[in-house]
Amino acid sequence: MSGTPILLADSVTKRFGANQVLTRVSLPVTERDVVCIVGPSGSGKTTLLRCFALLEAPSEGRIVMQGVPIATANPDRQVKSAARAVRSDIGMVFQHFNLWPHMSVLENLIEAPMLVKKMPKDEAIAIAEGLLKKVDLSDKRDAYPARLSGGQQQRVAIARALAMSPKVLLFDEATSALDPELRREVLLVMRQLAQEGMTMLVVTHEMGFARHVGTRTVFMDRGEIVEEAPGASFFDAPKTERAKRFLQQFEDE
Amino acid sequence: MFKYQFRWDTVWGSFDFLMGGLEMTLIISAITLVLAMIGGLIIALLDMSRFRVLRWIGVSIGEIVRNTPILVQLLWVYYVLPIVFGIRIEALVALIIGLALYQAAFISEVYRSGIQGVPKGHREAAQVLGLTPIQSFRRIVLPQAIRMTLPPLASNFVQLIKFSSLGAVISVSEITRRGMELSATNFRPLETFTFIAVVYFFICWPLAMGIRFWERRLQAR
Ligand SMILES: Nc1ncnc2c1ncn2[C@@H]1O[C@H](COP(=O)(O)OP(=O)(O)OP(=O)(O)O)[C@@H](O)[C@H]1O
Ligand SMILES: [Mg+2]
């Protein structure tokens, strides 16, 4: 853990109209970090992740990548071009997969590398096939998303994000839309990525994953970071009353 | 009524004449559909434009056309446009313009709901992966939108086949007009118009059934 963080939320405030959803949130993410963000519903976890993904612009504060601002409240030309330059270095996996239904699995994977990176088709296919093997879906190469189970779709979505070789991968409740018996296959892929050193920012309700795979746990409530602790210590010794109350609902898991 | 002597031979005797009218009907409907698809695209683009004036024009055309009777619009195109522009418009051209404008207003809505029917998440996934808005529209939104708009466009074709009978009022020689002419000479409106209704039905009904089947298949995907 040294040097400038690869990705940083710098005192980010986000309002939707009069509704203030994030209040001066600062969160550095260093290389190989697996930051797990937990907290009650409506606490602003998704919004924070969407700010990192450049899907929402902060109302105040900045998103900074490797020292360069890529999102501000009033982005100037420099910030905008910096954002374009690092756009595909930040990947995101959505709760509802968001695979493109009119394309086969392989087409989903090669679309962005070919359009954005101008990669030749055979090279994109070679990379895609490698990634499908990694998420154990080689046999689904030519299937359409509607033919796959939720767990398979989410693994394709992860492979699609990896196809752009991002430096950071954001996960927004990647397993919440899945039946319990399908969650494991997705969590295993995520754990494998973490072990390979992928820098990850993971919003999750899977406390087991946060405890055993996360390097850091961030607890959010009402738009603020309330507590932050390395690895399992957040679960073993929560410091705040709010965190204790939050953790109680998982006790029988 | 029960003493009525059917004389279907008066219809069979003019079969070719009526079928020539049917051919006209189908040609008018096909040409009009193509024009209406283009017109609908223009109105939809105006509706979604960044510029307020263009949006206002698009919305106005749509609202006016959708909220006045199609027959009045046809009469307007046929009788008023020539006065305003000082040109003569052939009845056939007036019919095609009038019908195309009318259908374009509805087709623009079809396009719009097709585009808006593509979930926002699909575009966001493209955005995060680095696709530009134009790339995302062309590769992600449009192919899905087109698939959703095909059945409604086919339904519009069925509607056009029926609406084109209004051409009879401005003496366009499609099948309904020819029926009117025939019954004026053979004095057999019952046989003539029954035959014509049956012809319309057996063209429109299978098409409508096919479209319903097609839509259900698309929804199942
Ligand atoms: N686009 C938006 N417009 C207006 N309000 C929004 C928007 N997105 C989120 N919000 C509001 O922001 C607050 C935080 O939402 P957010 O989705 O970030 O919470 P969350 O922590 O991800 O919750 P959950 O665990 O239920 O997913 C909520 O009150 C929500 O209604
Ligand atoms: Mg959320």
C-alpha cells in the first residue's frame, strides 16, 4: 500500500435535486485493494460506485485516477479528455448483468475491444475465448444471453468487463439478483480475480465475501462513510453503534 | 330480403376489373408505408431533437395529424394544397401524401417507444466499456429498437390497406372505388360490396394473425 491511490473519491458530495445522497465521501483505492462497501439500503453505495464509473457526476468534489481528475462538478475540457482517456480502465459489473440480448456471448465480449480499442477481430476473439475459459463458459460461446442462467449471465458480464483489461473493476451487488444456489459460482470467479491481484471495489451484501476476500471493508450509512477497517476486523470488532446494529441482521448467517 | 335473388355472376363478370383495383390498393399501401416510415423517422428525430424549435415542430405535426380525422386530412391535401401552392395534385398523389402523413405521425411514436424500450442499463454498460454515445446508439439501441418496431410497422401496413379505401372519395381507382362504379352500373350493391369486404378481410385477417404470432415470439425471447 504505497504511493498515490489508483482511484480516489475526493470529498464527493452527490445531490439528486434536494435529496443529498452522498456527503463528502473520500475513499482511496490502492492497487490490488479489494474494498468491500457494505451498508443499509439507500445509504448511497450504488451512487458512489456510479460516480467512480463516471455514470454520475459529483455535485461537489472529484474523482481522481492516478493523480488526474476525471470527474468534477463542472468538468473543464481537460477533465473531460482525461475521462475519455481512462474510460475503459474502469470496468463495472451490474446487479442486473446488462448483457446485450441481441448479441451472442462471444459478440458481447468482442464488441468493446473492437470498437473502442480498434482491436482486430481474430485477436478480440482469442482474448474472449481465453476469458470464457476462465469463467468456465467456453461451451456457451455462441449462446444468446436469454438462454443462460443468471449466474452464467453474470459470469459473462464479468468476462465482458475483463475483455477491456481494466485497472479497476467495480461490482454493484453482483450476486443480489441471483438465486442463492447460483451465487457461489459468481463469488468464486470474484475471489479468483482478487487472488490474481485485480483491484476491486465491491458493493455487496455477502458478508462472507467481505470478511474473507476483502482487504478493506467500508461501512456506509446515510450517504457517509461511517467506519472503515482492514479485512476481517470490521466484523470482529465494529467500532460504531450503527455498524454493530447493521451487522446484527447477519448474525445467523 | 328472403326473396332476394343473388346474382353473383355480375361480380364474376367484372372480376378482372375489381382485381385491378385490388392491385392498386396494395401498391398504394406499400408506397405509402415506405414514405410513412421515412416521414415517421423525421418526426421522431424532430421530437427528440436538442433544439426547442425543432421539437416544437415535430410535436405539432404529430398532435395535429393524430387529432383530426383522416378523411378531412385527405380532402384538405386534395383540395386545399393546390389552392395554397397554385398547383394541380393528382388524386392518387394526394391520397398517398395524405395517408403517408397520417401514418407517419403514428409511426414516429412506434420508433420512439422502440428506442425508449431498450433498458437504460444496456446503454450504461456500453458507456462504461468506453463506447461513444453514437456507437452505443448504432450497435446497442438501434438493433434492438428495430426488432421491436417491425411488428407494429406490419400492423401499419394492414391499417393502410383499409385506409386506402378512402381514396374512393377523391376518385382514386382502387378496389373500393371500382366497386362503387360497378354497383352504379349493375345495380347490385349487395353482391358487389359483400365481395369487396370479403376480399379485404381475407387479406387483412391472415396478416393480422401472423403479426400477433410474430409479436408473441419476439416477447418470448
Ligand atoms: N437517479 C436518481 N435520482 C434521484 N434519486 C436517486 C437516484 N439514484 C439514487 N437516488 C436516491 O439516492 C439514495 C441512495 O440510493 P443508492 O441506490 O445509492 O443506495 P444503495 O446504498 O445502493 O441502496 P441499495 O442497497 O438498496 O442498493 C436513495 O434514496 C435513492 O432514492
Ligand atoms: Mg444499490
